Amino acid sequence: AQSVTQPDIHITVSEGASLELRCNYSYGATPYLFWYVQSPGQGLQLLLKYFSGDTLVQGIKGFEAEFKRSQSSFNLRKPSVHWSDAAEYFCAVGPPGGNTPLVFGKGTRLSVIA
Amino acid sequence: GAVVSQHPSRVICKSGTSVKIECRSLDFQATTMFWYRQFPKQSLMLMATSNEGSKATYEQGVEKDKFLINHASLTLSTLTVTSAHPEDSSFYICSARVPRTSGGLDEQFFGPGTRLTVL
């Protein structure tokens, strides 16, 4: 069965510091991988996605993620965090093609301090 | 990207009443939409898969008689919470997935969510 693990429930970083949010997945083949961000009381916004090809993908708001097949990981990174990045981040996995829903991790809450 | 809207964004109702939440795909046709529920500080939990013109598929543990889903057109799915109780208070989010095999982007587009509070 597909599953997504986000080991860190809550992370606090200083503004301007670098950020890495961890995501590990369990899937039988190469999945489609996604990172979403959710601000309080809001819906989900797609940050970036990986389907195939270059394992380092760039997203919006200066985020990037690297797919590492050997580690079943898809960690999200940002070199310099801004206070507006404080939000909940969800990693998700889905099978290629078809009309099937994504499986989400439990999320990592990011707090940014001055 | 594609846009999914939800209405209402926030609703407060009395216990025992029914509430309907609409999910619309504004600029694309969605044969399949998904309904999620999110409790405070928790992840999204898939409730059901809504298929246009057919019965919805509910996840284990979700009461189909309580959460009625209708997907009458390619751009509209509705979730009706029947005889709502305080424990049904939650954030409900719908989404539609555009499969890459159909020329789409193979990602889920999410609505902004509906905050339901049952008094």
C-alpha cells in the first residue's frame, strides 16, 4: 500500500536560515510526488511536483525538492526562509495516470522566528 | 492552472440540520472529484471519490448515508452533510485531478475548503 511519512511534526527556523522538510514514501513503482502548502484556514497550494526526468525539481516561492529513489525520499528545501513561509506543508504521492486520489503525509508545521 | 471553487467557504448550522457544500471546476471538466476532511492540525483524510454520473465510492469508515455525494455534471460535485452534529464540524476540501493521460497536468487542484461548524 502507498504511504507517506513526514517525520517532523513541527519545525522552527529563523528567518533567513535554510530549510529542509523530510518526506519518505512507500510505493511499488516510481510514483508521482508532490509538495503542497496550506496556510491556516486555506486550501492547498501546489509548490512543486515530480513525474520523471531531472530528480531536482524547482517550484514556486523559491522551493525545490530532490527525488532520491534509493532512499525513497522527496525532501523539500529552501535556501533562505521568509516569515511568510510559515504554514503547514504536505508531501503527497500518487500513481501515474488515472483518476485516483493522492495519499498525503501528516504534514509538517513550519514556524519562522525573527 | 485549473481552478476549483467551493461554496460556501464557511457555514454555521444547528445540530440536526443538513448542509450542502458545492465543489466546481471552473475551467476544466472533472470526471472525478475527491472529498477530503481535515481536522485541526491534522492531515487530509480522503472521504470519498465522486464520479460523474455514477455513485460515489466511499472510504472505509465513512457513512455514505450521512455524507451524500452527488456528481451530476462534469463541473459540479456536491457533498451534503445530513443531520449534522457537532462531531461533523471540520474543514472539508474538495479536489479534482486532471490525469496526464488525457493531456492534463496530472495533479490535483484543490478548492479553498469549507469550514463547517455545527452548534
